[in-house]
Amino acid sequence: MTRTLIVLRHAKAAHILGVADRERPLTERGEHDARRVGKQLTSMSLQPDLVLCSPSKRTKQTAKLALPGADIVFEPDIYEAYFDELLDLIRRSDPEVRTLMLVGHNPGVHELVLALTTRDDDPGFPPGAFAVIETEDEWAELDAGRSVVRWSPKEHKEHKEHREHREH
């Protein structure tokens, strides 16, 4: 049985003097991009059975805006996790879950994608980027996968005319 892992980095967050890192909110652009992530996932017919999300404010906002109404589990171990810790978390997932999404932070999520896939070129993993990885492995044995797509708001800019039309 093919399983699908979606790895999403939170969208663009604000840097506000005096605000703790965990409490940094999304910027207006970040909120917009998080909604775009949801639209892109929908257009690809990707609906996660389970979303594992860091408990930071920016990841919570990203997950809720991208996937309103989704089953989201806020997992404290994702915050500041290295890729091997993220992989261990994924491996503990219920085998019945076919499509799993992990919403987290760099560098962990980027390193996770690189560890699970082989790519000759690495375009990076900017805020709001996601990777879709398919695998035949059980979650408990996840070791590698096939990168189906990588998407980021920076690479898929909206046309200026479209934004202006939508704003009026």
C-alpha cells in the first residue's frame, strides 16, 4: 500500500521584538501563503488523514489556514526537532494512516525531506514550502520515499494582475 507524507514548513512569520520564538505569528503574507498551500493540496487531491503539527503559533496558524477542519495533533516534539527526531515521530504513526502531514520548522523539515528523497539539485525549503513524498514502506519502517512534488510560494508566485483583481 502506498503511503503519502506531506512535509510542510510554516509560512512566513513575523519577527517582533520581545515576542518569544514560540509565539511568533504569521505575517499577512504568511497567512495568504498558508491558504495557497491548502488550495494547492486540494488541487492535487491531497487530504491528510492526520496532521502532526508543532505547537508554535506560526505552525498552528499555517496548519489551520491550509487545512481548515482537519484532524490536527499538536506535537511538542516537533518544535526544534532534528530530522531524525521527526522521522522517529513519523515512524510511531498509526499504520492505518495513508496520508500523513507534518508541519514544522527548518532546518529539521528540510533535512527530513533531503534524508527521505534523493535529489541532485536542492532548491531549499523556504517558508510555506511543502514536499509530497510517496513510499511503499510502513510508517514504522520508513527509510526512503519518492519525491512526487516540491512546492513553495516563492517558486509559484501569483500573477500581479490576478492579485489586484482579487483585491477589488
